[in-house]
Amino acid sequence: MQASRQILIKYWGYADFRPKQEEIIDSVVNGHDTLALLPTGGGKSICYQIPGLLMEGITIVVTPLIALMKDQVENLKKRGISAVALYSGLNVKEYELAVNRCTHGDAKFLYLSPERLISAKFLETLNQLKVNLIAVDEAHCISQWGYDFRPPYLKIAEIRHYFPKTPIIALTATATIKVAEDIQRKLAFKNSNFFSNSFARKNLVYFVSKEENKLEVLLKMAKKQQGSGVVYARNRKKTKEIADFLQREHISASYYHAGLDSRQRDHRQKEWMEGRIRIMVATNAFGMGIDKDNVRFVAHLDIPDNPEAYFQEAGRGGRDGKKAFSVILWENADLVNLKRNFENSFPPIDIIKKIYQALGNYLQLAVGSGAGQVFDFDLGQFSKQYDLSPLIAFNSIKILEKTGILMMNEAMYQPSRVKLRLEGGDLYRFQVDFPKYDNLIKYLLRKYSGLFQVYTKINETQIMSTFNITKEQLQSSFKMLKKLDVLDYEPENNQPKITFISERLKNTDLYFSPENYELRKKSAATRLKAITKYVDSNHKCRSQILLSYFGEMNSKRCGYCDVCLERNKTQLSKLEFDNMVELIKPILKQAPVQLDELIFAVDSDEVDKLLNAIQWLQDNGKIREDLEHHLYWV
């Protein structure tokens, strides 16, 4: 049996690979730079994890989302595979411990956030590693044509100089042909080499409906469809309102957005994953990395920002291969809001500069300092302190990210952690000399293992209850024990992180290329136009529209989206319908004509086909009739 298949069975329990996986793995194992374009749910991670296990050494995995990184590490550990992660928020000792595991050969996978690649400290570590593969997840982030461009990704190609013979694999679920070519160029592929599965999801039914009462339509859908569902809304307030509406109708639902603290987010996500909550109403903060098999519908109650985001979110339905529905419910006001959000996403350059300076002041950074430093960041407090619109502040920071001078990572809950520094007789003597802390130390030793070796998560609420003390009293004790060199203490943290990639600049030195700014705005406008065309179209198969956006120009009608179902009513085959359109369109484009003139243009045995085609084209707004009953092409 082939080695890759043996590993698949041993660690994942699967007898067979999904389409393209085995070819991609063989390409990587044979030393070829490889781009894998697989749709959401296509099993991308196995494409680098199996080669990483097959080859001697460690695999470096670059991924932008800390939460996703941590999930991957935990999943590998559950399978008995050693993995570590380096991300913003680790203290010096945790960082060193993780690096030591890598340099001593105790880990097969090293997950990195992209900003690590600009750290001189990490680059020094590279020389000590035997790297067998470099994997780049969410690879569209490296392309300025991608919808989520991140400048630190551009540094990935530079680390290839340390390992000239090591192959690289780039993986993404959302790349146009233009982006795919750019990814290979930016990652310095030795030869163009990419594998792509069709983006077609044959079990996913696309529906778009213009509705005045979206909630009633959603309710009918929720009652009709069995299994889990995800409902996407644009703002946080609406997620709660929609979830409350469903609950009042006796449907199990909850809501999720980035404004909840990460403990709440983790708890709600777990409840949904385990089936204790049936429907999750969420902003686009929900879903990355989620692999739940029985999602029967994904509904958007606001128009997504672009086709890439929509395709990824829609693709969370039907991962078990059974039929699932992806539905967009919209009204005219949504198009207005979509365009307004687009404009808000590109604040004027002078506003962005103002917010950059305010950010430096807020974080108490002197000009010329801050490079490589990580800071907790409260957007609400920052906006209030400097009298800024939170939305404009957020979008300005996202644009600053695109320049490569800073990064903002998502909020992630980190529980309190301790590590004992005193051992044996030294610790015993301290307990005798400072009896005030004796019971607390004894409790920690009794309750938690590994305190002398690694930072250990502790439950402060439980400790407070045991000793009947306040949080302030407990944290005061830990801070004093830290000051006395008894232990190291990291209090719980639930804030997003700002990483300054370069030192704080003077306002006069902060340069924005007007050309690059306009280029990105134009690229975003193109994506906006594409998603607008998708929802507003009612004459072309939904699947065909999406697939053509991603470069699949010769796909067939799916046969079951809302457009196809209407087309099916014509009782014409695709060939028959297309032949009729080829006849009708040039005539009506030239000048309005009456119906009988069109009828005379076909043989008598094709009149019914012609009438069926005309009826469908009228029903779907492609042909209209004037006051004198002349037909004309819209």
C-alpha cells in the first residue's frame, strides 16, 4: 500500500482520498512547488500534513488566523501528531519553549502567524531547523488582487533562501485565475504547477430571492429544513435580533459576533458544533475553519461584500455530500447599504494618517519605537478617547495593515496561567517564611500538574470560590508572588492585538501611494460589481455565474437553483433554449417587433418552443412589451 494512504488510514481513519488530494500530495513529496485550489471543505490541510509526516524534518505552516492555528494544532495533537504554534500573545518563555521543541526535533509541524516572518529573532531560529516543507494556508492573502491581501505574506518567499531545496505548497479555496498566477509568482515557484478541483458543489443549491419580509421567509426555511443552519447578517445588533426572533418561534438559535468576549464565542461555537444549538446567526466573524457536516442551509440576510467571501461562507453547507441550500434574501436598500459600506471601507488618506498618529499616542509609542512589539487593543475605548467613528477607525487600521506597517489580530481568550520558579527546599522555605501564601501554593500543587515545567492554565473563578476572595485579591496575591520570584503569572486576556511591524513613523514620513490606494479600491469595486450582478441577475444559472468568476467558463447549468427551476418550466433543453435565444435576441436588439413577426421566423414545428422561450425571457425581465405590444430586448 502506498505510504501516503497508510498515513491517511492510520491518523485520519479514511480509506480513500478526496479528489485531487493524492495528486497534490505526490507532487509535494516529489519536491515540486505546488498550488492547491480546493473549494471550502475540500480537505486542504491533509495536502500538507501527510507530506509533512512522510518527510524527515519539520513543516512550517503560515496561516493568518490565530484561532484556526490553535484548532489545527489541537486536532493534530488528538491524532498523536506533535505540533506547536507561534503567535502574538505568547510570552518570552512560552516562545522559547515552543522553539526548543522545534529545534530538538520534538515537533513535526510549526504553525506561524505571518508577522513572525519579519522577526529577526525568529529568522535566527530558522538556521537551526530542518524544514521539509513550507505550507502557506489562505494563500490568496499574498496577492494584491486577492480580497484579503496581507503584506507580511510577501516575506514568505524570502525564507525560501534558507531552504533552497525545500518545496512550498500554497493552499486556498478562493482564487481567481489572476490571483492563482500571482500567488505562484509571489512565492517564487520554480515552475508553474497547480491543481484545482472544480469549484462546483453539486449538492449545494443556490437561491437568491428579493423579499420584503426576510424573517418570515427565513422562518419557513428553518422549519422546512432539518439539520443545522447558519444565518449571516452584516451587523452585530441584527444577529441578536434575528436569533431572538427564531427563539420566539421555538427554534433553537444563538448569535455570534466579534464583540462578544472570546469565552462566549468559544462556548456558543461549541454548542452549535455539538448540535445543542441548531441555528447560529452571525457576522462574518463566524465560520473560518469550521467543519460541521450536517449544515443544511446557509442564509445571507444581507448581501455579502464579494463573491469570494460568499463562496466561502456558502460552502459551509453540505459538507457531508448531502443536499444543502445557500440562500441570499435581499431588497433594494441592501444594495444601497452595500455601496455605502464599500465607500466606508476606503476612508480618505488624511483620515487614515490621523488615526495612525492617534493609535501611536494611544499605545504610548514614541516616534522611532515599537517595531516588533505587540499591544492589547480596545477599539471601542480607542474610538471614544479620540472621538472617532469605530467603523472608520477599524477600516483605517485595516488599510494600514495593507501597507505592511502594522497588523491587527482577532480577539482571542487566553486564560490565566502560572509557572512555578521555586522548587523543592527553596519553595518549602518560602512557604514557611510567608505563611500568608502557603494555602494558595498548596492548592496549586494539589490541583494542577506540570507547574514546574510549563505555563499551566488555571481557573481563577474556582480558586476565588475556594478561598472566598475577590478577583482583585487573588490577582494581587499572584502579582506579589511574581514579584518575589516564586512564580510567573500571566493574567487572563481577551483583547485583540496590534503588532507594529515597523517603528512608529512621523506623520510626514507616513507615505501612502495614491496609485496603490486607488488600485485596491478599484479591485474592491470590481468584486462589488460582481456580487451585485450575482444577486440582481435572474437569467443565468447561479452556479454558472460563480464558477465563471473563478475561471470555469464552460460549466453546465446546475438545474436546481432558482434560475434553473424557472428555466425548467419552459420544458426546453439547454440546447433548444439557447437556439431560440440566438434567434430572438438579434431580431429584438435591432428593433422592437410584434410577436407574430417572431413566429414567422421559425418553422411551424418550433413555434411552441419559441413561445416557451419568449415567456421565460419576459418573466425574467430580458424581454419587455411596449404600449403598442411590440417586444424589445432589455
